[in-house]
Amino acid sequence: MQAILDAAAELFADEGFENTTMEAIAARAGTSIGSVYQFFEKKQDVFVALAHQVLQEVRVLAAQLTGAGAMQMHWPELIDASVDAFVALGRAHPGLRAINANLQLYGLFEEADEAQSRELIAQAARVLPTHIPTLSEDEARRVATMIITTINAALFFTRRSTDEEAAELLADSKRMLRAYVATYV
């Protein structure tokens, strides 16, 4: 099944959802079409499974970034590390490219994505007061929302930019987030 999802991710990212067939997925995965249909009734089901797998990988990364190691970092380093980690995941993961290349299908996993965003914000809001003890609960949630939203936006736009533009945008995003958070320190 993983080979099927990996193949689908590459095809959805490179060819688009509409131009990808179940037969092409099977061929790229090196399996029979029957094996694909054994796991997935239709192409849309493959895309949804891929989207949920990506969301899980983002969840794991976020847990790492808000875990014990986060407590050892100063907040500016944590912001930079978070941006860098999500950028690295985005560049390395064809599933994220597939999702961004096919945003017309967002409705298929929107509920799960919104739930995950709320979860990421809650995780960040729990970590922030350990770095900035003066933050109220409402401020921590608001700052966390800005951090998560800004990272998401930067990742979205960097995928549609040249390497040089992406590097500049990410550097500016880090600088902007550090300046924003500093207003609460």
C-alpha cells in the first residue's frame, strides 16, 4: 500500500490529479491494477489516504518541535527551527507537493486539516509560555495562531517560487515572526 501511495504522490504532484490514472499509479508502484483496487475503490480514495498520511507526518514533526527539545531552545531558535523543519518536510515529501498541486481537492480532507491546525496551535500555545512566562493564555493562543498561519503561508508560497525567492521569503518569515513574538517578551 505504501508503494501505491508513494507512486500516487509523485504522479499527483507532477501530472495533476485529473491526468493521473489508477493504471499509471499501479505502473509507477510496480504492482498490478488489481492490487491498487484491493486498497482503493477510486482515485479520489488514494488522494484522501495520501492527504491523511501527510497530515500524520506533520503531526509527528509538530510533536517533535514542541517536545522536550523545544524547552531547551531559546524562543528565536525555536521559531527558526520550526520554519526550517517544516520547509525540509515540504521539500522532501512528494505528498505535500501533491496536495499543493491539487488544491481543488482540499474539500476532501478539509475537516481533518482544520482539526490538525487547531491541534498544532494548541501545542504551540502550550510551549510558548515556557519561553515567555508573561504571556496570558489568550495571548499564547493568538501568538501560536500567528506562528502556525505564517509558517503555512510561507510554505505555500515558497513551493511556487524560485529557490532564490523561496530562501528570501523564508528568511523574511523568520525575521517577521521573531519581531512579532519579541513584542510579547
